[in-house]
Amino acid sequence: VAHPTLYSYFLARNLPVSDTTKMELLSCSTTYHRLQKEIHIMNNMVEIKCANCRQSLANSSVIFSLSSEGSVGAYVNANGFVHETVTVKRLNEHAVILYPAAPSTDQCWFPGYAR
């Protein structure tokens, strides 16, 4: 890696971890310490879980990136709600997706996918 410091910040921004963990990574006093923590996280990352119910949704090996920005995206809708997304190739066979309300096309970033 040509620029370890920049890479460590890229990882901190793009790893699918909680905001608290991201803040811990960003507050590391050295690049070395930040990279050590990030490597530890990646070595222990086996599955992607729902942030609310902790249900296992996908294996971390199926994460992929849709853009050069990384595999994690954060979107803010018109009401100020932040939606953090991660893209995966497939869900676990027994993953159950529950909607708290009926899907809606209001404020949808992906036309045709509010089903």
C-alpha cells in the first residue's frame, strides 16, 4: 500500500461496523494502531447481521462494491434519516427480511425496488 494512512481511513469509513467502532478507529493516535484494529475486525468478521435484531443475513465473503467509494454507503433521506447500506451478492438461505411498514417508493433512491 502506497499510502497506509489514507488506506487506514478508507477502511475505517468502509468497514461494515457500528458508528461507535468507526469513532474508535478514527480516534486512534497512530496509523499503525488503527490498521491493527482494522485487521483484527476483518479477521473476526464472519457474517453481516441486522443492526436492529442481530439476525445473520449474509456471510462477509459475499460483500462486494458497487463503486470506487467502497462497499458501504450512507444515504440521508429528506427527513434526515441516515440509511447505511452494504452490498452483498446473496443472502443466507434462511435469512428472513421483515419490513416495519409497507415498502414505499417515497424518497426511494432505487426506482422499482420498493416492493
